[in-house]
Amino acid sequence: MECPDLHSLILEELSEILAASGVRSGSDGQLDPEAERILAQCPALPTSTQAGGVVVTRRHENAILALANLLSRAPDRGILDRVLAYLDALPSYSYKFAPLGSGSLPIEHWFVERLLTRLLACAAQAPHLANEIMDRVWTHLDRLVDVLQGSDLEFAVTFGLPAFLGAMDALERTRFRFRACDVPHVDALATRLLATATVDNVRAAVGAAAAAAAPARRTVWLYQQSGVGLSANHVLAQFLVVVRAVLESRAALRLVASGDLDPELVAAKDPRELWDLISLIDSPHEGLQRSGGSSDERQQAYARVLAFSLQAYADARSLVLASPLSADGAARAMASTGLRIMCRSVYAAALASLLLGQLDARLLDSVFEHIGSSHAQSLAPLTVVCFRVLATAAAFFPRSRDAIATAISRFLTDPPVALAAELPQAGGVSEAEQMLVAPAAAALVACLRVAGAGRARAISAIHTLFNALAVHRIATPAGAHTLRVARNVVLALAQLAQLHCDAEVTELVVSMICAPRFAAAPQLRELAVQCAADVAPIAARPVFSDIVSSVLKRIAFGSGADDAVNTSTSDALAALAWKIGSQQDLVEAFFCAVMRAFVDASIDAPAPPRLRKQLVTPLSVYLPVLHALVQTDTFAMDREATAEQIALWRGFWFQMVARGYLLDKSYVAVYGRIYSDLAAHAPILVHPSSVNYLETELECSSVLLRESSDA
């Protein structure tokens, strides 16, 4: 983003003031005198004989943008005519001022982006002007493609490409909801951009610019400095973003018309987040219902956009496989651009299928081929897009759900070799697993959403996943493929439980995740603990208690201790404490279970008299969890502690005092704050109903009895 200069700030502020005052042009088309002050600083409109002869300075650019800002704040016919005239004149100007700051894009890029952004804002605010504005915007884009196809290669680089890319950025970010009549324009642009003549001309222009003198070479250099390679593929990648934006807008508005989406929610949503709204719909129809005015011509336009997207995907796939992301330099940049094209074309093809009301078999085959290939890991962003598309397809095309569920289950239970090779040696959920398995499970859940039979289908899918482990022997050592399958199954089961939110499904998943077979291999222990803790917040009270009990049993000290498991379990339990902080009954039950585990562990395996930072002890494992629990909003400060809680607190403080943890400076330095917080939340250690409590406690204290028996 460019840093505005003082002149720009003054004009922007003036335009804001004029907009607030309700400036309007007169019936004769004359502007308000105050608005004329801005117009007077704009450049003259070039005549047919002045093409390229009128120079635009930074002050001119500031004035045009201020006029456009005034239009976006207070739509007015007279101001609109002048701004549109400047839009038409953009190719006829010469731009002689340099961009501000390092890494800036060419002036033509961000000038067009800002101008179109404000025109589109006016179109969104004033529907009566939208038709005229959008017609001129599409005409402007068509003229820019003419420049890209023209014989003046230098002009194509210095103006055509930057202006087109700037326009794409504006169309991507606009909150204007595209209309059905915009689809044919997208179709026409797609046809022209993918034409061999356009692609070859852009390649020739960029190639010639690299060896030419300024300003063409400078334009290429500016894009390179900004981390963007100027190429025909980059133009296509940016155009596909606009294709997606237009189709998403149309899909969302159809869902509004059918009553499936709240119009206010759609209006408030960021344009780049509309897909998330669309994918949440569980439609009883095949695709999106066609509105009454949806013509056959428009449907044919959707079909051509679908074909264009699939062709772009196929071409980009060939490019990426020939120039892998692991390559260096230009080959890597080419592959990265190709990957963006693939991701965006899959989105565009999926949206076109929704609008057509028919899931295209070629799209489904392409997605299935990718998630089942050895490139699912190396092209992880595309894999994520594929799963998101499958989830939406399952929601809108019920007849495809079985095929989609089968493909996803195969991905989880028979993963590609490359994914198995990325197996972490230990620890919880890795970044790659979180990226790939979570969206796979979400897509699987979408396949299970069938009215009246959701629970039965979910339970069946859970058993299918779990039974896939029957052919694998999970032991130590175990093969990478076996462990990958096991980790996928555990992750998928946890995701299914969290997304399905059904008590019976959750209970079944917990019983499977906590099964002894997942404690056999080091690569599974921490993962099972983390997944169980992730599922716990949505579980019913009895199931929650079972989860906490099972997780606490994974903690061991002494000869059979696994420090990594102990540490990860402590972290998972502390995170769980924050998640359930608003549920007082769960917090209290959780606190009692952890306090009891601490007292028992401190008797059997006490910490040494002085702190050893590398040693994992009951103090280092349980204290962070207890601290997290007492800091929750609902910890029992507003009601009297029960006899059980008081007994646990007494046992806790007895261990703390008897072991010297409260006196040793090394322990106090590390845990002093936790000590004080626990003391602040501790109840009176004698229950009000107690009689002769001191004698009774001395005679019946389980702690003292165990200590004396050990002695």
C-alpha cells in the first residue's frame, strides 16, 4: 500500500467533508462550487489527437481519486459522469511520476485499483447507478485485453498488464454483489484471456521488456521486487480470483432468494468469506435452485466458465508437475503460480457446477485423482481446497455423498506414500496433519448429514474407519504406513465427534480414542491424549469424567515414565481447563480429579528436595493444570466447598508443606505465582460441620496412614 502524501490527505479530507454536506450537481450538470475545487486539480481529458500526450502527475492522480471518493460517499450523476470519463481516458494518459517506497507496484496498477474500488463502492451504495458503472467497468477490462493482444508490446507491459492486475484486485475485494448479467462478461473475458494469441502476446511482451530500456523493464522489475512475477500465468491466476468472486456472489444471492441465507449476513460478510457461508448449507436440492430470471443463455455462460476453469486446471497441473515447488529460482516461481491457478480453478469449477445444478464428473474425477495421488502432501494447499470443495459438493449434491465418503475414507485409511513419509516421530498433531486431515474429516461429516439418519451414518462411518486398523498391527516398532493410518484414524475420529456434536457419537469416539491399542506406539500416545482432550468439551458429564480419568492415567512417574507424554498431557489438560471455563460443574469435577491425581502421585513419586528444571515431576505436570482451573470464571468462589473438596485441599497443602515445596527458594522462584493463586482460591481447610476434626484427621488421614505404612 502506498503512503499518502500531504496533498492526497487534504483532498481526501475535503471529499469527506463535501460528502457529509450532501454535495450535489445541479440540473444543468454543473458541480457544486466546492466540488469544482477538486475537479480543477484533475487533468484535462485528452482528445483523439492527444493520446499519450497528456501527462498525469501525482497531484492529478490525487484529485481524480478524491473525486471518486466523493462519488463513493455521496453518489451523484454529475460526478459519476466525470469519473467514468477519466476511467475511459486512462489508456490515453502518460504516467511520469515514480511510486512511493520500496517494493511498490507500478503507478498504473494501484491507480486503477483505487479508482475501480471507489466506483464499485458507489455501485454497491447506489443500485440505480450500478448498471451503468458495471457496464463501463467491463468495457474498460475488455479494452485492456485489447491492449494485451495489441502489437505495441511496450504499452502492453507499461499500462495493459498493471492496469488489468489492478482492476482484478479491486474486483476481488469489492463488497458489491455481482449480478446475473455480469456472468456473460466474465465468460467473454475468460475466452479472450485463455486464447493462445493473448497468452503468446503477453509472454512476448514480458520477454521483450526484460531486455528493453525503461519504463518497460522497470515495470517488470517492480513486480519482481514485490514478490510477483509478471507473466501470462499470473494474469490468469488473478483473473480466476475474480471469476470465483463473481460466482460466489451469484451463489450467495440465489441462497438468499431461496430463503437459505440471511440477506443481512451476506451483505455484512467479507466477499472472500462467502464460500464459508455457502458451504454451511445442507441443501435438499441438486445444486442451487435457478431463479425465475435465469436464462438458458446464462446457464450456457456458466457451462463455458466451468469448461474454462477445468482447462486452466489441467494446463496448470502439467506446469506444476514439470516444475515442482522444490525447484529453485524461476522454476519454483512458475510452479507456485501454477499451484495458485489450480486452487482457484477448482473453486471456480465447483461454483459453476453449483449454479448449473449438476456436479460435473470431470471436476469430481480431477479432485479424486489429486487426493489419491502422491502429490497430496507436496501440493497441500490444493489438497485442502479439494476437501473444501468435496464438503460443499456433498452438501448440495446428495447423490454424490457415497462416492465422496468412499474417496475420503480411502485417503485416511490408505494414505499416499508421501504423506506416510511425513510421519512425526512423536508429539501431538503436526502442522501437515492439521492442514490435511481436519478438512478431510469435515468433508466426511458433510457426507453424513442426512435428515433422520445422520447419527446412524456417522456411527457406521466411525466403525468403518476404526475397523480399517484391524489389518494393521500397531506395535513398537511399527511401519510408517501403519502409524500414518492410525494417526489419521485418531484425528478423523476426533474431528467427526467435534463436528457432529451428538452425545452417542461422542461417547463412541471417546471409547475408541482411549483404546489401549493407541498407547502401544510412541507416535500415538501424545496424539490420542490431545484428541481426547479436544473432544471432552462437547461430551456429556459422565463421558467427560471418563475422558479426564483416562487422560490422567496416561501420566506416570518413575521407571515407566515418558516425559514427553507427561508434558503434552499437562498442556492438553491446561488447554481443556480454559475451554470448559464457563461450565462450573465440569470445572469442579475436573479440579477434584486433578487434585486427587496430584496427591497420589506426590506420595508415590515425590519431587526432589531441590528443583531440577529438566526433571518432570508431579509438581511440574499437575500445578499448571490446577492453576488454569482456579483461574476460570466459574471456579467455586460463590458457594461453600464440599467435604470432598476440603479433604483434597488439605491433602494438597499437606504434601506441599511436608515436601518443602513452599520453603525451597528454587521451587518458589518457579511456582511462587501459582502457589499464591491457589492459596487465594483455597477454602477454609475445616468443614463447618466437623466436630473434633483435628483428632479425627490425625487418626483417619489416608495420607498419614500411607506415609507410616511406607516407613
